[in-house]
Amino acid sequence: MTAARSLPTFTIAFAILYLLSVEFNWALFTYHPALEEFGLLAQKPKDGPAMYWYGWIATSAAGAFVIAAAASRVPAGSASRLRSGLAWAVPLAAMLAFVYILRGYFTK
């Protein structure tokens, strides 16, 4: 597995998985700062607010790593051109999707 082949795939997969993780709250763990403890998967706030961001990042990174590792097994060819082109387009589309999801914060 070379970084040149797997990095574009990782980038594309991470952007998509992060968007899905935030939208559906797929967190591998939750941090409760008031209690200074971690909980497995997404949990309801206990004593104060819960922080899901760390779990979303972990979910996205683990999933993108698995996808990039699987994609590195595919023979190199025309797919590499497609991946390198999408490596900037998909994260840009994900950012625009976040602007849409958070549009209430911009209009208030």
C-alpha cells in the first residue's frame, strides 16, 4: 500500500464518513468533561454537556482507514485519476453540506 494511492481514497472516505457521523451522531465514544470520563459510543449528557467531536473524528478516521486499505488492494489504473480528482471535490462538497446543515447559525 502506497501513500500516493491510498491518501486520496482516505481523504474522500473521511469527508463522507465525518459528515455522516455528525449528522447521525455515530461517535465511537463520548467525553463528559464535567465528570472527566469517557463513555463507549454516543451517550446522553450526564452532568453537563457531552462532547461527541472526538468520537466523530475517531469513527471517521477508523472507517476511512479501512476503506483506504481495501481500495489499495484494487489494481491501479483509471481509478487513480478518478480518486485524485475527487480528493478535493468531495471534501469541498462536504463543507458545503455542513454550511447547509448549520444554516440556522448563520441566519440568526
